[in-house]
Amino acid sequence: MAECPFCFTELDERATVCKGCKAQRGYGNHSTLGFMTAGVVRSRVSRYNTYAVLWSLVSVGLIYAWLGAGVKEAALPLFVTVVVAVVLFVTARSWNARLQKPPTWWK
Ligand SMILES: [Zn+2]
């Protein structure tokens, strides 16, 4: 058994909402996502991983096209393309990092 830290109601070990005071267990509030349950965080991780993989595939096509066209000014778009891919992967990793800690109670 677990205990709500706010109202001390006895709760199931896996409970995510306190039946006494409606406190929620998760990863806090997000400005646009609202309260973040583990499921919300996991869906963010998978979304950014998907974006990163898709962008990487697009990048390979773009780089191939730019190099194939012999564009001399390709350095900047190549750089931006790679930076965007890295940012997407890093964003996915930082969302995943939240899940390394157990969820806590919020009210
Ligand atoms: Zn409670």
C-alpha cells in the first residue's frame, strides 16, 4: 500500500489518482499538455523519435539532391538539416529522461 502525501489516504501501489483528494501521480503540469502521466510523456518520446527518424530520411534525400546538383552553396542547408535532426533526437532523449525517475504526487 502507498499513502497520499497530501491527505494520507491509503492507496494501491499503482494508483495514479488519490481517491481522497484527487491528487495525481505523474510528471507535473505542462503549459500545453496539461498534467503529464507516464503515458503522455511516453507519447512525446515516441513522437519526437518519429520526427527525428523521418527528418533524417528526408535529410538523406536532400543531401543527395544538393550534392548531385553540384550546388556550391549547399554547406548552409546541409548544416541546418543536420542540426534539425540532432535537435529532434535530443528532444526525444530529454523527454525520455523524465521517465528515468519514478512519478511523484501533484496537487
Ligand atoms: Zn490525497
